[in-house]
Amino acid sequence: MSDNPTQKLFEYIGLLENVNEQLVNTLKRCVELLTEFKSWVPDPEGWQEMLETFRETIKVGERIVGEKTLH
């Protein structure tokens, strides 16, 4: 990391953006896996609602990843 405080801040923001992107990708994979269990759960409607909430979260996360502060 740089000794310049402004550069340090930009490096930190870049690291946070990378972590956010990885979290979005991980959530996508989790939703793929969880979707396979829908027919086995006692409350498929509730399960689907949960999956939809996750999908909405993914959409927001993807938008944020696409609008990275640092390019």
C-alpha cells in the first residue's frame, strides 16, 4: 500500500469493491444450490420467497459492482 493517504483510501475502496463482487458471486451460487431443494422443504412458498429476496439482493449487488467507484 502507498503512504499517500488519498491513495490508501482508493486502494481500500478497491479492496472493498472486490470483496463485494465476490460476495455477490457467492450468493448467486448459494441461490443456485438452494433452488434445488425447493421441492423438499415443508414450506415451498416461503422458500421461494426467500430465494426471490436473495435474487433481488443479487440485482442490487450486481448494479453496485457495475458502478464501481474505481475503474
